[in-house]
Amino acid sequence: MKLSRASLTAFTWLVAVLFVFPVVWMVITAFKREADAYTDPPSVVFTPTWEQFAGVVERGFLPYLANSAFVTVTSTVFVLLLGIPAAYALSLAPIKRTENALGFFLSTKMLPIVAAIIPLYVISQNVRLLDHVWALVILYTAMNLPLAVWMMRSFLLEVPKEMIEAARIDGASLPTLLRRVVLPVVAPGIAATALICVIFAWTEFFYAINLTAARAGTVPVFLAGFITSEGLYWAQLSAAALLASLPVMIVGWIAQKHLVRGLSMGAVK
């Protein structure tokens, strides 16, 4: 038994190292000069420098960062405002044909986005939202809403119905019921749902690269600009990727306790 536990522990550490190593190597390469980043074999001993980060900022990184932050935060707020009431209606206050509604939400995730890009491009152009951040806000909200409804429904099903009935007997209205009874109980689930929506919106590339240009480009579009006919500048690309990853890493680190609690809701009775 001890040997099997030790083997399992060693295997777990090996898997963790394999997952973390690319991130660690990206961080190391971000502090190299381009000449040091291209050495073969790779150089481990080098003089750290901040010049790659300065080059990324001078290349116009901040406007792309601002666009990503606005689109991600705004779309996530809209997803929660629309998804929580919908999930409540499908869980604690079931409507007729609930299964059909859930199937509809799930079916919206099955359409390949490449099949819809031309109609979306034409519509964005006709309503003058092409190369505009609000086009991405609308699309990211629609993209993450089905997932949020499904996740929030599973969390809301764990709310004791006795609490709902007691609040209704006391005369609580629906907004009061949601605000003071339901939302505090499912707060970890909301945090988990919001974090997943943030990750999906922050890293989305296909819509952004096809529907934006100079004004509304996001961080993934900025990173794609490093792919040139001259080749890749590994050190500067690593610095840009590190700056692009930091916001999500920080948010995930702050919300990790709520994320674990949210994803484990209902696992243990």
C-alpha cells in the first residue's frame, strides 16, 4: 500500500511538472534577450532583462489589454445578470418543458463558430459594430450564457427548498428572495461560473481576429501579430504572453477558494 501511494504521489508530481513546465519556460524566456532565447541547447544561465516587456508596451499592448478587460468584464456581468434568473427558473421554480429549454441552451453550443462567422460579419457591418468592442461583448455574452445557465442550475439545485419556502411564507418578493436567500448560498458557484466565463472571453480568438482590426483588437489578436514572415521573436513573444496571462492568473489565484467550493458543490451531501 505504501509503495502504491508513493508511486501515485510521484506520478502526480510528474504530471504537475509537465503541465507547469511550459509556463515556467515562458516566464524564463520573457526575461532573456533574443540572442539568449535562440541558443541551442537552451541557455539556463543568463542576465535577466526587462527590455522585452518594454518592447511589448511600446508595440501598443495597453490598448489591446484595455479592450480585453472591458469586453471580458462587461460580457461576464451580462452573462450573470441573464443566466442566474434563467437558471433559477429552470431549477427552483421549474417552468413547463424545462427539458426542452435546457436542450435549446445546449444546442446553441453545438454550432461550429466558423459556420456563423460570415453572417455575423455581415450583421456587424450593417449595424456598424464591425471593429467595435460592443460586437465582442454581445457575442461573448451569447457564447458563455448557455454554459452559465447549465452551471448555475446545478448549483441552485443544491439550495435547500425549505429556505425558499420559509422566505416565501415571510412574504419575501422574488428580488428579495434572490438577493438575500439564494445568492449568498450559491456565491461560490457564481464565482466559479464567472471565472470560467472570464477565461473563455479573455482567451477567445476566432471572433476577435475576424471582427476587429485596429480599434477593438483584443490581447489574443495582439499576440497573433508576432507571427511574421521574418520568424518569431521568442523572447518578446514570451513577454507578451506572460503579460496577457497575468490578469487571468491573478483573478484565478484570488478566486481559487471560491472556485474549489463552487465546483465541489453537491459532491458531498
